[in-house]
Amino acid sequence: MWQAKRQVALDIETTGLSVSGGHRIVEIAAIELIDGEATGRSFHHRLNPEREIDPEVSSINGMTLDTLKSEPKFSEIAEEFMDFVVGAELIMQYARFDLEFLNAELAQSMKPELTNPVIDTLVMARALYPGQKNHLDALIERHHINQSCTAAKGLLLDVKAIADVYRAMAADWHSFCEVGHDNTCESVEGGSKFLDLAEAKRFLVHNPPITNTDADLSAYTQGTPEAFDFLGKQGYDWVVIGLAELDQDIARAFSGWEAWLNFENIRSLDAEVAGILADSQNALVFAYESLGEINSEVARELGKLEGYLSLRVERLTIEVASELTNHADGLTLDLDTPPDVHILQELCFHAGYQLAVSWDRPSGGEPCEAPLHNPNKKTFVTSHLNEQTGRWCDVVYIGDPWFYSDM
């Protein structure tokens, strides 16, 4: 007998970036879909997190503990939330982040973890549009989703956008999965996995680095140092890593890889972990999720790396730019906000080898015409029209732009 498919698009706001740091959910929103169409049923609450909100988060969403003290606690809406999502397939943008927070809140509320099937639109987008920006705003622009003709506001508007983005990508996604890519499709549609030594050995059996030295570990958001140390000895050259957090023991396990390590989900680094990774002499790519505004201590450690380094950060300070220019090999910086001209001049003048700095030009903004100079290498600025978003991206190059040729 045919049965309608029930889905729930879902999003949250939090006090900070990590559950391990004691951060909590401050807002939750969801809408119901039946066979891909919104039914009009929704779930939305702002919450009292019972702790202060990180200043950088407050500056974005405008929330503070004082403004949320009169709102219910998560434990007071947990039963209503479970009733709303029961039996539904969940659709989220960066599901691993949301699920970690939701399950932590449910545990504190003496409720069971979510076991719903999950669709992650971020993983879908990264597979379908590799090398492009795939945050929610970029996907809205890429698929020409009109948000003006809806009464939804705030987080509910984001949830509606997540549902619209999913529908826009669905046909291409099914085609992508039909021609292979089992590990990627599994990571989107089956939730995350834990990489222990036994699982690492199973991965090696199915993905031997004989003819293809790529390793897609994006499905594994947690793992043991022994597992990563084992896979590091197998000869993979290009590795996509799904870990949501990096501690010092895991970072040390990458010392023997001699590979390009692409961290998909890392949103913050401390100086100790950055120093361990820099000592490993792998090529490091943190270009998928923004690291926010890194401090000078982290930049100083990353500047010691002798391999290629790629970072996506929210913005740079002059101190961070100065530390990063100690970097000896190819460096690419993808900025969420246009840089100050003095920071560009600092980067360009002191860059030692290859440098590319890119940022999206604000709508209607003028191209970069800053006077930039490097005493030893050619410096030039070029602009690219991103055909997916329709926006211009300015790029500053030092040396030969071989590692940014496909922008």
C-alpha cells in the first residue's frame, strides 16, 4: 500500500560551536513536509540556554542570556519536539553539528537520542559542487531560491530555505548516487559513523590505495588515534576527513600520512592542535567550514607548516596576517568578508612563495584596486564571475596562480 513520505526540515542556533565546551541550543525551528511539500505545520521555540552566549554569536543573531531568560528551557519543550519529529526523515544543513547538540540536550532532558533517518544538504552540496562555497546562503543564490514571498522569519525562514535547497538538489543527487559514490551517499542518508581500528581495516579492504589513492573518510565524525594512524600507513595521497573536532591525540595520528588532509567539518582550532598538525608536514586544507576569526597563536603555529595550507576564515587581523606570512609553501585564504587594504598589503609584501587571497565582493561593490607589492614575485589582482551565484570574487595572487586556477 502506498504511504506518503513524511519529512521534517530542521535547524538550530546555539550559544557557541561545541557541545564539549558546554554550549547549548538557544533556538530551534522545524517545518513538516509530506512528499516534499510543506504542510503548514511548524515547530519553533527560542530557549533559555542557562549560560552566557559567546560574543561573536550574539553579534550575529542579536541574542543574549538576558533576552532569553523568560523563554522555556529545552527540557520544557523536549516532549513536544520529540512528538513533532517522530517517524520523520530529518533534513538539515550540516546535520552532524545539529545532531550533536540535539542529542546532548535530549540526554540532559532524560529523553532518548534521535534515531531518525537523516538527509544532510551540506554533504549533498559538497558532492555535487566540489570546490565551491556550499553554505546555506551560497546554495540559496545558486538555485535562485526566492525568499521574499513567504511570511516566515528568522530561523523558520532558514528552515524553509533548507527544504527548498534539498528539493532543488534532489534530482541531481539521485543521479549521483545511481552511478556509485556509495560512501558519500551513505554519509548523507545514513548518519555519521565511528572509525575504530576494526572499521579502519574494513575501509581499507573496500578502498585499497592501489589505483586510487583518494580516501573519503567524510562519513566518520569521530574516531580513535589508532584507526587514523593505521590508515596513514597505507599510502593515501588525498584524504577527506569528516571529524567534527580535533584533539591532540587524533592530531598526532596524522603525523605519518604524508598526504593532503582535507578537514570538512572543523570550525575551530587551538594552538596546541595547530602546532601538532604543522609539525606533521602534511598539506592542510580547512576550506570547507569557516574557522571563524583565528587568533595569532593559532596562526603562528600554522605558519610553521612546510606544506600547502588552505584556510577559510571569517576575517583577518593584521597580527594574524603577519604570522601567516611566515608560511613557506603555497597558501590560500578564502575570506568570508572583504579584507582591509592594510592586511592585504601585509600579506602580499611578506609572502614567501605562492599566495592566493579570495573573497566575495559585496553586491554592487567595487573591485579591489589596492596598491599591492611583493619585492620578489609578481603580484596581481583578478576578478572572477561565479556563474553559480552571479557574484564576483576578487583574488589576489603572488607568484603563479596554479593552485587557484579553477576558481
